[in-house]
Amino acid sequence: MKVATHTAQRFLALQNGEHVNGAFMLIWLKYGMTLADDEQRRAKAHSLVKEFAQEFKSRNGSITCRELLGCDISTSEGMRLAEENELFTTRCPKFVRDAAEIIEQILL
């Protein structure tokens, strides 16, 4: 149920970067609901997801891949721009590091 709950949330936010979705999944796996009516755990998970998103935004300006990279990699044109400008090797490593640092602070 924990992953299923997170999966539903994830489909509502498909434009997030994978580093953000990965952090959300970790939060839901640790704090997500184990019973359908476990409102307290759901509220805790939602609170931590919001905390993560706010901290990531404060460091990087956004949580969406399109805004972070400045192009829409779900299109062939956007992917071409990202590859030509080496965005996956120049920008993404910082986003992954930031996500890892933030999730470590939240989960420990």
C-alpha cells in the first residue's frame, strides 16, 4: 500500500525530475500508509514531501525537470537541446546531490 499510495501521487506530478520523484518515493516507503485509514501516517508523509519540495525549490528554484533544465525533455526538440548543451552532465549532478542531502536530513 505504501508504494501504491506514492505511485498515485507520482502520476499527478509527472513533470518532476526523477531525483525529486525518487526522494518522494523514499518518504512514502518510510512513512506512507500501511492501512487504508491510517490518516496520521498519510499526513506525516505529505508533510515530509512538502518539506523536501520546499527545500529543493529554495536551492534550485523549482522541482520540475522542465524548469530546472530550461527545456522539455519529453519532446525530441527538448531532448536534443539538453544533449547538445550537456545538461545531464552539467546540471543534473547538482540536483541529485541536493536531493540526496535533503532526503538524508529528512529521513535520519
